[in-house]
Amino acid sequence: MKKKKEYNVPALEKGLLILEKLSKSEEPLRITDIHEQMGIPKTSVFMMMSTLETMGYVEKVDDSRYRVTMKLYNIGIETKSKYDIRRVAHPFMEKIAQQLRFTVHLATLSNGRAVYIEKVNGPTFVQFDTKIGQSMFIHSSAVGKVLAAYIDEKELDEILLNNPMVRATENTITSPELFKKFLVNVRETGYAIEDEEGEVGVRCLGAPIFNDKGNVIAALSITGVRNDLHSIHFQEIGEFLKEQCRLISEQMGFTEITV
């Protein structure tokens, strides 16, 4: 059997090894310390530390010593939560797909886009060519609208600035002002509707999933063709999705506060 060819990026490998070294060290390290303990040229260490500091992975504790920041920890926690939400949500997604007979997606917000992290196909001949890892614009997808509805306005403005509101169909919302008004309705009803805004003939409804801190960590949606997903059923389906997402949220530690 032919051995798989390995590809290495030496600078990246050394940078990661430096991070591991710093994370295991009980004391902050100087560039000279890293050079002497790891055998990496001082010039290379200096350039890597400069890059890591700029990106927020390390910080200086005085004029010459470095330590790892909490950024790697936060990345780990965020990644763990995504794996957790997939595990918890999957049985509910199976149930929703069987009961409603639509394709079900689970998405999180990443780099200003809604990214699918799980998918369950509906039990019909209509199948959608969507994939885990696929990203969607927040203004023209149900999951995107849900995720956008629960972030602060400053973050939303930044996302819209860096991700132009492209018109995909005649129904696509392309005005930031109108989009923000729509998001108010999402928060009031607890679910989002995407009515042929991302693709002609396709409709979606989505609802939020909360964590133990009351923050929205994911959005769950159903996707169907217009002829199967009738607008007269939007409210009924929206309420059903809200309830399923509430149950998922409870398993993620969320406690709903009632006044």
C-alpha cells in the first residue's frame, strides 16, 4: 500500500511547538530561553513571537518575557461547545426531520457567517445539496437571521460592513435598516422565516438555542420547497421549533426566567 505523502510547514510547526512550550512552562519565557531550550534561531523566535503577540496568542509580562494568553483556552471552549451542541441536538433533529418531513440544519456563527455544523435529511425524495461546514449569509438564511438577532448591534454592523448584503432573489433583504427591523420581529416571535430569500422556491424557518449563560450558541432550522412548506403553517412550525430548541437549550444548561 502506498504511504500517504506528508506535508509540513516548518514555520507553522515551530510556532505551535513554541505555544506548547509556553503553555507547559510555569514561568514566562524570554526569547533567549526559547532559543536555548528548543534550538530555534533567535531571529526565527523573535519573528514568531511578534506574530503570535499580534494575533493575541501570547503577551509580554514585562519587557522581555512572554506567556500564553487565554485565547487558546477560549478557542478550546468554543470548539467543545460546538461538539456538545451537535451531540445534544442530533436526536431532536432526527425527531424534527421525521415529524415535519423536512431537512434540518444546525448552525453557529463564525466569521460573520452562519456555518452548518450538523444536518439531518428529511425522509422524502427532496434532498438539499447542503453540507456540514457550508457557510451562509446572515441576511438571507433562517439560521443567519436567528444568530444575527441575538448579537449586539456593534458586532452586527461590523458583520454587515464586511459581508455585503448580496441580493440572491427578489425577496432578499438588502437594506441594513430593514434587516434590523426584521430582527426585532425574530426576537419577539422567537423564530425566523426565510421565504425564498436565499434561493427561489426554497423556504426555511429557524429558532435559537441558548447555553447556560443565556447566550445564543446555535440556530436550528428546517428547509423545504415552497410547495411543501406553506406559509399558512409558518407560525405552527415556528412554535414547534421554538419548543424543540427550548428542550435542547435546557440540556445545554439554560434556565428560562419567567417574570
